Amino acid sequence: MLQSIFKDIENRMDKVGNISFLKAEKHGNEMASVLALAGIKKPGMFKAW
């Protein structure tokens, strides 16, 4: 049960990542905005350097 929940979360994260980077590739000058929005939605996934 728990394993299927984590697998579902992992699959959804993969989908979000693909959508974000496809958008960033189409609009290259908006990449910072896309990454900032992703950081707001998933604060634990990104770090500022």
C-alpha cells in the first residue's frame, strides 16, 4: 500500500518536471520564472545557490 503511494507521487513529480522543462525550452528567456514557480509549489525540491 505505502509503496504504491510513493510510486504514484514519483510518477506525478515526473509529469510536473517534464511540463516545466518543456515550457522552459519553448520560452528560454522565461526559464527563471518557470523554476521560481516550481520552487514555490515544491519548496523542498530546489535550492538557491
